[in-house]
Amino acid sequence: MSDSIETLIKRIEELESQAAFQDELFESLNATVAKQDGEIVELRRQFIVLNERVKDFEGVVPGGGPQDETPPHY
């Protein structure tokens, strides 16, 4: 009977170890996702700024707008 109890104890300890590892992994992944979310927000902000700058140049540079481009077949 003690063999079965020892086996159960070992299995429980292994499960506890796996649960602890999964908790650490979950926290690590959560931190990574939070960091990436901040990076995405910053990249979106930069994209908006760059997009506005491109629009500003379209009015200044002759032929800068897409409406002024001639199709390649002409």
C-alpha cells in the first residue's frame, strides 16, 4: 500500500511542479503581450505622423500626388 501512496505523492508533486511552471510561463507571456501592445500603440502613432508628413509633401512636391502619375502604358 505504501508504494501506491508514494506513487500518488510523486504524481502530485509532479503536477504541482508543472502548475508552477505554467504559472511562470503565463506571467512571462502576459508581460510580453503587454510590452507588444505598448509597441503597437507607439508604431500606430508613428504611422499617423508619417502619413500626415507624406500628405504634406504631396502638396509641395510637383507630381507628388498619386493623381498626377501617368499610367505606365502611356
